[in-house]
Amino acid sequence: MFSYFKTDDESLYAAVSEDGYAWKEWNGGSPVLQGKDAGGRIRDPFVMEDETGRFHAVWTDSWEGTTIGYAWSDDLMRWKGIQSLPVMADVDGTLNCWAPEIIFDEAKGSYRIFWSSTVAQPGAGKLRDHRIWSVLTDDFERFTAPQLYFDPGYNVIDATVADLGDQYLLLFKDERGLNNSETDYKAIRSLAFGKNEEHLPEPTCVSGLITPALSEGPTLYEAVNGSGGREWIMLYDLFHFREYGAMRSSDLIHWENITHMMTFPPDRRHGSVIRVRNSTALQFHEPDSE
């Protein structure tokens, strides 16, 4: 399932795929949660499924502020507990909370929510200089105090973490530079790190730029190739051009651009892909299955 928003409608949309290449709009192309029912804005949505089959969604709920949006659902259509979580309310100088995501942190035995925030120093004004922050939760009701999760020493946003089995892979946008095609930055890098609690992502082995310039919002998932082998596919938002792109890799080091092989839903923006275990949730509300 590919969850995303649209430029002209900041709501939660979904698409589904059997192979990770051909994506079909779900719910008849209508949003599964409208922005107007979730505080007015849903951007950069991320949906995860917990071990019970319940879905949890988080999203950017404001350009500025100390909160992120949150809701849960058992069927991807009826969303409950809709609220703004004040994850950075106690951190003075916080300007924004963008692009939250969730993983189950095996070392901590808890869910980790992480996002990008600028915490301005006194006198610095509103210059954006993001780092990745996070909280832990067992129940999405009580949360630890926010702490820095990833700080490479420069401006970074749009972190996503993939579980590789024996370790994690962090993908993030190097947010340095200007929004023009000649920039040396504004694209995706990666970093592998261990699963034990002493090893949060450290900027010691950060990759070079993987995606073209002016790309953001990466998401990574496994698919089966034509020979039956496993491969990794990364989708990303070419925000400057209002297009979407895709890369694939067998080793997460060497990448091939496969955008031409993809069928994307229309007008998709900054989305995330998960493999859904509770497949009945996808089938029950799909018009074509009725």
C-alpha cells in the first residue's frame, strides 16, 4: 500500500500494488481520510500496521509548530483518535515538525516516531536547519521526551528507516543548497546502522547522493523481480517538477533508475509504502471487489 497526499488536496490517499511496480488508486481514487476532518492539513503521510493488524497514521499537520498529526484505524477507512501530538512542545525554539514516520525499535521494544524539526538558537530567526528528532511509545498515548535521533551536522529532512533484518537502513534528504537544478545537494543519501540500543544512526558511513537533484520524501520496500529474486525499490518525490521517481537495487549500494517501469497514481506527493498483512482491510472497501 502506497499512502500519499495531493498538491491540490492535503488529504490521505492510498494506492495498492501486487508487484510494487503498477500502482492502482484505492477507494475509487477518493481520500481515506480528508484533511478537513483531521485539522485541515495532511501532508507527508505515513501509515504503519502493528502486530495486531491495526493501522497507525502520522503526518505533517502544519508548516510551523510543535505538533504532528495522528490517527488509527482497523480498516483504513474509519479513522479514530484523530489529534495533533505535541511532540516538540517542551523544546524551546522549535519551528516545525515535518514528515513523521514510525518504526518498531527492536532494541527498545517500543514504537519510535521520528520527524524533522528546526530548533532555532536565540537570535537565529526562522532560518531552517533541520535535524531528525524522535520519541518512543508503547501505546500511542504516552510518549517519552523528544531526543535527537540523527544529526549529521547539516540540514536534513524526510528520514525513513527500513528494516533489513540484521540492521536498519536510514534514507534521508540532504537539505543543503538551493532549489535549482545546479545544486550539489537536495537529494537522497543512505546510512546503515545496527539494531542494538547503543547504535542510533551515526553519520560515519553516509552514502553519496542516490537520487537526482531536487528529490525528497524517500520510501523503501522489497519486491520480487522477474527471476524470483528479491530487490529493493525506492520511490521519491521530484517536488520541483511535480513528478515521481523510482530506483532499485539488489545490494542497497548500486542503484538503477526504473522510473520508466512504474505506473503511479495521479498527482501523488511525498508518500510511503508498506506491505500490508491485514489484506482484508484493503479488499473490503475496494469498489472493484464488491
